[in-house]
Amino acid sequence: MDSEDFPRLIYLVLLGSVIAGYFLLENRNRLGKTAQQAAIWGLIFLGAIAVAGMWSDIRRGAYPTEAIVRGDTIEVPVAADGHFYLTADINGADVLFVVDTGASDVVLSREDAERVGLDPDSLNYFGTATTANGTVRTASVRLDRFTMGNQTENGLLAVVNGGELDTSLLGMSYLSRFEMTLTSDRLILRR
């Protein structure tokens, strides 16, 4: 609280006291009813403050959180963290991807590679990739079956990241097969 805030606080306390005193004196014969109405208005005020503070969460909660598939179109809503996430079925295992237009390839984390039936320890990490965290080793792989929405690809080329990667990346080698439309709250992929 700086030096200008204290006089403002005193002013607001005095103003509130005067208004409260006026209502108490005017309604002294009906204090119970006045207190009830004041409590109702206080709760309405607190509710309005709570809604205003949580408006972005409420608005996000009104939208679907998973991709919607309609024919050859996949609509992906923005997640709470501002990213777009898609789940693909790879060789019978569901893998969560973050849509990354800055990634050249479909990139699997070591954990996801293992889940889809690959052995990350036996791969040849001859490639490299430059990331925000530096250079990492990569291993090229071919995925037997990659299904996203109604689209199935056989023998899709991908890479396994030899470093730390929290979520697999859906890069441009796959995304470029779609016409992409981006708005503030959704990504639309259309073939």
C-alpha cells in the first residue's frame, strides 16, 4: 500500500459507514428485513466478483475439450494452456500429441515409442534436431498404422526423440497433409 492508497481507504471506510448508518437509521423499525436484504445483495456482489475472476475458466469449460471429427474435418479446441492436443491411435495404442507447427516431423517421446511397440534402446539415433532446449539425437522410424480421426496412414515416417520430451509432437510432415485454419479458440484440419 503506497502513500496515496491509505487516504483512499479511509475515505471509502467513512463513506461506507455513512451509507450503512443511513440505512440502519431509516430502517430501524425493520432491522431484520434490512439485514436480510443486505446479506442477499452482499452475496450477489460476491458472486459477481467470483464469476468475473473465473470467467476465462467458465468460458473454456463451455467448449468441448476433445477433438471433434466430422468426415474429413477435425476440429481441435484450444486447451487451458493455449496449445492444441490431438490423440492418435498408433499400432493400437492411444498417443497424445501437441500440435507443433514448428516441428518438422512427427516426434515420439521415448515413453510413447515404447507404448506403440518400439524399443527406444535398440534404435539408431543418427539424426539430430535443434529444439528450444538445444540439440537432441533422433532415430527415424516407420509407424505401421497411424490413425487420427477418420484418417489412417500406413508406414508413416516419424522420429523418436533421444532426449527428454514430455509430450509427443505432431509436426508439419503430417500436418501439411491438411488444410489448416487457426482461430483464437480452435484449430481446424481439413482434407
